[in-house]
Amino acid sequence: MPSATALAHSNIALVKYWGKADRLRNLPAVSSLSLTLDGLATRTTVAFDEGLATDELWLNGQRQQGRPLQRASRLLDTVRGWAGSSSCAHIRSTNDFPTASGLASSASGFAALAAASCAAAGLHVEAPRVSALARAASASAARSIHPGFVLLPRGAEAAEPWAAADHWPVRLLIAVTDRGPKSVGSTEGMQRCEETSPYYSAWVEGAEALYERAKAAVRQRDLEALGDAMEQSTLRMHAAMHAAVPPVFYWLPATIAVLRRVWELRAQGTLAYATMDAGPHVKVLVSPADADIVYRALNELPGVSEVLVNSPGPGCQLTDGGVE
Ligand code: PMV
């Protein structure tokens, strides 16, 4: 029974991807720049087994059916096509972060699945193709193939590395907020914005300039410039979401409390910058020297259940070697 295991870490977009240039192929309408984290990892084992009648997916020990299984099977279909095989697979995936925290990101999951399934099928697939395979399932997953600071240009098939994890030792604090009602999934949320938000076109038009500013800021290790582009990116994305009909609204009172605290800290001279994704949690970018102060300030806010501290992390790896 040929099997392989891969380990991938989550990534957070500092400049966001939101919107599809091609829905069928899942190509992004705007360029994004992310940071791969050293925490929030998913370990996935894929074992092909001719005896299985269907693919089986186990996530944190629980058998999955419906959409999660369909998305995994679709990725495996591509790999089966490449390998000329029709074997079904047993997929076992575990997150090293509490699933109940609502942080279960598809990014680390699909990156690990892409790498493990290629290796289990006996294919020697290079990183850009593994990244494209992950991107077809979830565009943000394309970026988790690479370490450190990563680019996913608009319309691109695959993500590309921009700066190594040790290029710039920033910290990304994740303020985990109490969970609200179940969020709208990113695919549905994007589609609703594309179709109904009067601000969607403005979001797309402005995104490339922010991306270029963020790329330069990472190169120059300029926290102020990166933070500025980062906050504009998230606030413009959420403005486009809020103007959709019905609104795509992910924030909770604690989301706004964290945001305001970050702005207060900045007014007092601490360089801290916030970003939010398709959920209520807030991620805060700081220098290592300020991580403690900001950690304590966020941790005491009502509605914040915990604060996770992350550094730039590694790319996706097979447990018996890297993804080349
Ligand atoms: O890759 P998806 O479909 O999970 O979309 C991710 C969208 C955001 O997290 C909101 C932004 C991003 O670039 O990761």
C-alpha cells in the first residue's frame, strides 16, 4: 500500500486574495503576499489502496463526508490522472492546533494533501506543480508550499517564494476571538462580492498597488510600510464584503476591540498592524521586541480567548524529504 506523509503550516495573507479571475480553474483575481507560519501545522498521510471502493478522509480522528471529502477526492482525481491510476486512498489528517478554535484553515490542509498524494502515487512533482495542485482546491493553500514570505500573483497557477523565513524575524500574533455564528465560506463569500458588491471592482483595481508596496517593504524589512499596505488591504477587502448583498460580515465585537487596541498601541509608539480574514480572529504583525507588550495587551481584552504567537515558518515537507 504506497503511502506518504507531508507536513504543512498555515499562512496568513498580509496582502489579501479575495475574488476569482476564473471560477472553474480557481485562479485569483488579485495578487496576494503571505507569511507562512511556524505554528498551525497539518500533518497528512495518504495511502492508496486498490481494495477501497471510495476515498476515505479522517480529520483529527473523525470520518468526513460531504464537501470536505469531495474537495479532497477532486484533488486526488488530478493526481490519479497524472499517475494513470484508479486506486482510491485513505487520507488521515491532523492539525496541531485546537480545531475548536475555528482556525482550521484549508491552507495547511490542502498543501499537505497535495504534497502527500503526489508522493504516495510515486510521482516526483516539483514545487510549482504541487502549489498549482493545492491552489486548484484552495488558492491560499498554494502559498503554504513555500516558506517565509510568499507571492501568489493574480491569474497565477502557482505561488512563488519571495523572501526566506530567516530574511526578517517578524512575529504574527493571532488573537483568537470567541466564536460567533458559522461564517460564510470563502468561495461563496467571494462570489457574492463579485456579483453584488459595488466596491468589488474598486478592490480589484487597487490591489496591485498594495501588493507592489508590500513586496518592496518585505525586501527592505520596513515594518511601517508593510503594515500600512497590510491594513489597507484587509480593510478594503472587508469594505467590499460589507457592501455585498446580503453582507458578508465576519466581525464580532472582539474583532473591533482588538483592532482599536492595535491602533491605540500604534498611537503610543508600538508598531503593530492588524489583518482579518474570512472569520472574526485578528492577526497582528509586530517586531520581536514588541511581541510581549502586544501579547499582553491583546490577551486581556474581553472576547479574546487566547493569543497565539507565530514566527515565519518552513514550507511544506514530506516527512522523508522536502517538496522539490
Ligand atoms: O483560499 P481560500 O478560498 O480559503 O480563500 C482565502 C481568503 C482569505 O483568507 C480571506 C485571504 C487570503 O489571501 O488568504
